Amino acid sequence: MAEPTDTFDDILPEALRFRAAAPLVDIGANLTHASFNRDLTAVLGRARAARVTTLILTGTDREHAEQAVAMARQHSDVGLALYATAGVHPHDASRWDAGLAAAMADLQREPEVVAVGECGLDFNRNFSTPAEQERAFEAQLGLAASCGKPLFVHERDAGQRMREMLHAWRDDISNAVVHCFTADRETLFGYLDLDLHIGLTGWLCDERRGHHLRELVGEIPLDRLMVETDCPYLLPRNLPAKLKGRRHEPALLPWIVREIAHWRGIGEEALANATSDNARAFFRLPAHSQPIHQEN
């Protein structure tokens, strides 16, 4: 049977070809996902055209972290910089053992790897038991303390336990970002009290469940805020045109920035500059991670 031609591989419609007011850093892009296998080069080209100039590729297990490192080595160029994270997602925490711990420690020594994670706690779906999740997360907190790299944290419906565990390690780890933050005000302020960064996604653009975030974005200090797509997931629901295939990609990050800027009541350029500066400092990106030639 011939493959259909009407797929997400088609270029973005004109209404979705955004261009950021300033270069952006997408701190969470799952570009090792199988949905990008056929058109990764085009996806990266569209990101570059949208002025999304730096991508942090999320490593959620050993296989995907290794793929992210390889992708970062292969595709970074003067107009686009790719880096990786390396960790074990709480969904896969049941697989944590001494061999996996050693493999993660080796990966986290690679220069392309700029954070430990995605790791954390997810008591919403519990694909691994809470006890297994806490064991794996505790071990990865130790790895972060050993290597000195920041943490890229996943948390869902586990805010209190997450704060307890991070509090116990806060003096030993360099820094941490709670990526794809979706929780409530109490949880947010608990993280801010721990001097953590906050990553926001297209969840803010979802009229079914993102309203509370619109009220909270102004509470996040600007020097603690970063932005991400978490693609191919969390496609913004309020895009001005339909997207074939419903696959999210980095080129749509400027739309998320526009939404955050609106709800904060600041300009898009100011938000883009602040979040990108925060990300470069947080992940300790070299100066060359910002493209040398910027179009006006």
C-alpha cells in the first residue's frame, strides 16, 4: 500500500510560519521521536527560519539520550546549535539499575550533554511505581551532584514529594528547571523558594486546562523563566491555522512566546531575549551557540 502524501511532512501553512522577535532557545525538544525520522532536516530548517536558533534535545532513556548526542554532533552548524540532556524519565524508572546508572554517568560526561534528565516524578500515570520513581530520581540527583550539570526535571501530580526531595539535595546540585510546568500556585512558589527555573510550553495555549497558567505567568520572575515546545507533544490548541498531522515542532515556539508575552503584559522581544539569556546561562552554553549572523 502506498503511503499517503497528506502527512505532517508537508511544510507549515503560511499562517504558521512565525518568526521570533529575537533568537530563541527551545529547552525541550524530543526530536529523537520517530515522527521526525523522515523530515528532520526540514524541521531544523523551519526552526532556523523561525529564529529558534538553539535546541536542547531531551534524552528520556539511554537509547534516546544516545540518539540526542549523535543528533547534536551531526546537525549543529553556524545557524543552529543543538545540545542534549541525558536521564531516565519517571515512566521508565522501573528499569533503573547499576548498569543504567553507569551508562547515564558516561553520557553526562559528553560535552554535548548540558543537563541531567529528563528525570523526576510522575504520580499521575504511575507507569513505574512511586517507590521506583523516587529511587531512580534520588540516584539521578546524585549524578547531578557528581557531574555538576543542572537538572532537567519532570513533575506531574507529585509537587510536594518533588519539593521535599529537591530541598534535601538543593545545596549539592548546581541548578534545576521544572520543565513543562503545569501545576498550581502553591507548587510554583515552592519551586521558586528553592531557587529553581520554570519551563513553560504550549499548555498555556490550551483553553481546556491552561487557564490557571495564564494567571501565574506574571508570578514567575523573568530571570527564572525559560520556554520550550516539548515537541512533538503539546501542540498549541489556539494556533491560527490547522496543522496536518498534529505534530508539534520547534518552529512553532514563537507562537508560545507570543502567548506568554501577552499574558505577562510585556513585549515579545523582551521575553525572547530574557528567556534565551536565561537558557544560555542555565545550560552554560558557549558563545558560539548564538548564531554569528542574525537577520534583521
